[in-house]
Amino acid sequence: MDFFMQYYLLANAISFIIALANSYILNRRFTFKSNHKKVGMQFAKYASVYTIGLGLSEAILYTLVDRFGMHDLIAKACAIGVVLFWNFIGSKFFIFDRDSKKDLEAFSDSFPG
């Protein structure tokens, strides 16, 4: 356990790599119910968006821990909160994008009047 306490950025990167494949499969199958035929292209887009998310997470962790002296687990919780939104928006509108007309209809139907 001490190893990861000393190397929190390495631990963050390792957890990212392990989670990437798992989250792609779960998001593709259950969250966005994608049947896109070009899985390789879709995964490349997924990896790109989530790698940017990793960069955001690393930057937030570094800033909060090394610059502001925050405990690494609290900083990780803050990073998760920010990156969660980045990853979802990227997934919804760039990776698992549906027909734009359907998105517009779904958006306009959510507001009464």
C-alpha cells in the first residue's frame, strides 16, 4: 500500500488503463446501446476522449496535492467529479453520437411548453 501512497500519479494512470476497456464495453453495451459497426474507430475515439480525461485528472491531482497540500484521496474525489462530466459529454456527443435530429427532439421534448 505504501508504494501507491508514494506514487499516486502512477496509481492513477494504472487505474485508468484497467478501467478504459471495461468502461468502453459497459458504455457501448448498456449506457448508449451502440450498434456502431466500426468498433475500432469508435474505441479510438473513446480512448482519445478518456485520455484527455486522464490528463485533466492528473493535472487536478498534481495541482491539489502538490500545490495546495490537499490529501491525495480528497483530491482524487475532486478530480473524479470534474472528469466525470468531461467523459460523459465526450461519450454522448462524440463517441456514441446518435442521429442529431433525434438528439434535438429529445432535448426539446424535455422542456414543457
